[in-house]
Amino acid sequence: MRPPTASTASAGAPLARAGRYVLRVPMLLWHALVHLPLVMIGLALPTDRIGLGGESLRDRLARAWQGGLLRVFGLRMRRVGTPLPGGTLFVANHVSWMDISALHSQRMMGFVAKREIDGWPLVGRMARRGGTIFHQRGSQESLGGVLGVMVERLRSGRSVGVFPEGRTRDGVEVGPFHARIFTAAVEAGVPVQPVALRYGARAEGQRVVAFHPHENFVQNFLRLLGEPARVVDVVFLEPVLPGQAEGRAAIAKISRERIVAALREP
């Protein structure tokens, strides 16, 4: 049997994408119009008092919805390593708006995220319910308030997740980590656990998932809804424990090095 010609292959790609939209759009509508209201009711009730498998029912509901959203997009989550319990500062490379959902699907944490996310459909609502701390980028006053909230949460035994690069890039490059955000972990005396996010086998999907030039959230959302299925690795790496590194700059450097090394692994 002859292999398909270039024209046949190119013609098949739009058909495959159209087929994925036909399948996934109804799934997305069901997840948004049926599952989301049920989850929001559960979050409004005192479900934080009900334990389930080592976490509260409230956290389990939020994590299940986030994981379900990623499954709608054809993403299959795979956890590597073990997230630390209790008050921990989780730091990850920033690839896409999907990063928060990917991390939430494995471990509940309150994120520090740009204020624009608060207005995004679906994602913004769940971010608010998930305890996201919204930060106005470029505002030192906003950052000071964010750090205060982070320290309070970490000292109370709750975890916080941050993207120390401050913004997304092309999906492949890992930018410098801003050391100031690590101040919260130093002041609270809690461990920092780096997390590497790898989209696709050998991280081949990083550029696909990342925002393309001049692409806004809605455009990226719709494009990714038609992309082929892929595995996402959420890799919890060796933590930096209190006292293991001298100051926030050293912690930032170690965390970035461990994430970069994990992204290069087969």
C-alpha cells in the first residue's frame, strides 16, 4: 500500500481538525453549562469541612473540574514525582493559560496570576474560586500586597503556586526567574518545590500550546480546542528546603536549573 501523498496528507489535516471540533465543542458546552454550575454549588457549600482522600471535598471538586477541562482539549495528565503537603511554594515554568489547570489537576494551590485572567471566561471564574491572588503587572504596590497575602497563606499551612518568569514566552525558552517572588517562602520559612510542565512527548507540544505572536486568549483557546490529543507531564522536582540555600536569589537559581534540566530529559 502506497503512503499518502503530500496533497492527501494536507487535505486530511483540516478534516481531522474539523472532526475534533465536532467532538469537543459539545463536550466543552456540557462541561461549562452542566458541570461548572454543579461544581460552583459545591464550592459555595461548606465542603471544605469534608475530608476525602487526604484533601477536602472542595479541593477535590475544583481539581476534578480543572482536569476535566483539559480532557476536553484532548490532554491526558501524568504526574511525575510527589507534591509536598502543607504550606509549600510551588514554582513552575510558564507555557500557557493551561498551566494553572494542569497544576490544579494534580495539587490544589492558590496561584499568583495577572489580573487580566480574572476576566477570562471559564478560567477566570474557576481561578477566583481556587483562591487565585491577582497581581497588576508592573505595579510595585500590587506586588507588595501580593507578597503579604502569600506569606499569610504559607504560614497558615496553605500552598501557593507562582510562575517566576512573570509571563509566557514561546513555550521553549525558560526566562529568568524573578527572585523577589521567593521572598514569601523565605519569610514564611516554607519549602519551595519546582515543577516542570511538559506538553507532549519530549515536550514537543510546548510551542503549540504557547501563545503565538499577536494571538489573544480567545484565539488561542479556539485553536487549542482543535489540536491533536497529547500527554502532559506535571513533574514535581526535588524541593529546596528552608536553610538549604542562602537567600531568595539562590533559591530562584536552583529552582530554574532543576526545571530546565527536567524539560531536557527524555
